[in-house]
Amino acid sequence: MQAAVFFEARDIVGESIVWSSAEKALYWVDIGGRRIHRLEIAGHRHDTWPTPDFPTSIGMRKDGGFVVGLCQDVCFWQPDGAFEVFAVPEPDLPGNRLNEGRVAPDGSFWVSTMQNNLNADGSPKDMDLRSGALYRIDPSGGIRRLTPNTYGITNTMGWTSDGYFLFADTLANEIYRFAYDAATNSLSDRRTIVKDFARGLPDGSCLDAEDHLWNCRVVGGCAVVQFDKDGKVLQLVELPVSWPTSCTFGGDDLTILFVTSARFTMTQDHLAAHPQEGSLLAVEGAGRGVPEPKFG
């Protein structure tokens, strides 16, 4: 299995990558760079759009356009258009910000929060609280909190075909499995399936067609790891970047694993020696993905 730089994005924090099969293009955000990317994989046509705040996640909508998480607000957005506020999950917690966000199989948008670790200029801000939680936003704008505000850096969202939800806390170096009741939109029976894995820390993930979790190992992990739903390691793919952040399957038959990465907190000397940091990667031979759900 081979991983290679596919596009030199030079992202500060590339995140939340999704594949649009209709456009044969990838969309993702650069949190620190305050921009949204679009890249056609044939020909590499590349477009970017600035955002009014740090963008933290992006998902597609059934009626066109996108749902985008900013620092506090979940917005509707069309390329070249304005960001229209749709929902605010934590209006009473100004010290938190949104982090991971993903469209669920039922067409809702799930977002998670964390203590804000960014200064206004994008530089790192110290964290001293574990105040993150998970929320479900339905197409009418209704917001439901699914967990207590007890997580550090919330990451990873995956819904298995047999009723489980997978979630991670980067600071704890843990990946969790919940029982998910789609009828009541509730989570229960949290179990830690990956704890203290030695390569980096867990960041974003995606599921393949066999319900295996592909998890990016950030903070020097230099790898994406395939786990089964019980946390057993199936494969580890070495990457030419040290902070992989998010991944999705794309291409005509959903058989290319695309991985974003970051250069957040890295020194100029390190970046001069490792200019590939912050690039978009492509991994061939990782298996096959599933189509991305759309909000609505």
C-alpha cells in the first residue's frame, strides 16, 4: 500500500475532507488558514474561499451547497456566497469552539466542541479544561446534546451499519464505541476500544465499506491506522507527513483514501526540511469507501 503527496495544499490545519461524487471533487477546510478548498482530482483544478472565522468542518446538503461549522456557528454556505447562520450549539459557552463535524447517515449534522485552543491570530492557546461535548442538529435546526461536556479535543465520527457510533478524544488518546439508537437519536454504553496507541494521537477518521475505521494519527504519528469496531489494528499505513488530520474515500469507485494534514505549531526550520507538511495525500489500495451522506 502506497501513500504519496497528491496536492501541496500547505494547510495550517487541513480538516473535514469530503468527496463530492457529482463534481468528482474534494472539499475540505483549513482551520488556521481560514479557507475552504475544492480540488478536482482529474486535472487538479483548485479553488479556495475565505471564511469569516476559523472553519472547523464541512458537509454537503441535499438541496445543494454546504453546511459549515465555524468557531461558534453552524452555517449554510454556497461557493462565492455568504455564510448564513443556521444553528449555535453552545451559545452559553463562549470559551468553547466547534471542532469535528459530519453529516450522519440520517441526514442530520453532528458537531462536537472543545475548549478553544486558538488565539484570534490562529496561534496556539493553552487549554486547561475538558469541556467538549457532542451535538446532533436536525434539518429543522433542532439541537440535541448527546454527551456531557467532559471531552478534551473531540475528533472522529463514524456510524457503523450495525448500530454503533465511533468517537475519539485526542487529548485522552482514546477511541470510543457507543451503542447508537437511531429511533431515539441517543447514545449509550460507551466503551473504550483504543487506548494509549503508541503512534501519535487520534484525529479525524472515516469508515470503509466493511465498517472498519481509518484513523489519522496526529502530533507526530505519521500514519493512518485501520481498526475494526473492537479496536483491533488491521493495517498501519506510513505517511510522508507527521500530522495527518482527516480522511475520506474518493475517486470514481471510492478506492482512493485521501488524507489531509497540518503544519500547526511546526518551526520554520522543520518546514524548510519537510515542505510536504500540510499537504493532501492519496493512499492507493486501502479498500473501498461508502458514499458521503448529505444534510437534509
